[in-house]
Amino acid sequence: IGMQPQTPTEKKGTLKNRRGGKGERREGEKEERGGGD
């Protein structure tokens, strides 16, 4: 969560990169967004 308010642009980039790697894993993405980072 600390990365979210830091930089929205970079956060979008990392999120997109992670999404690209775990495109099929929607649950994992939610975990990273909510309690992961």
C-alpha cells in the first residue's frame, strides 16, 4: 500500500507489469493490491 500513494504513474507501471505476468491470476493481483505491497 505504501507504493500506491508514492507515485501513481510508477504504481500503474508496476501494476501493469504485474498484471502482464499474472494476467490469469486475478485473485493474486487483488492480494497484491490489498495486502501484498
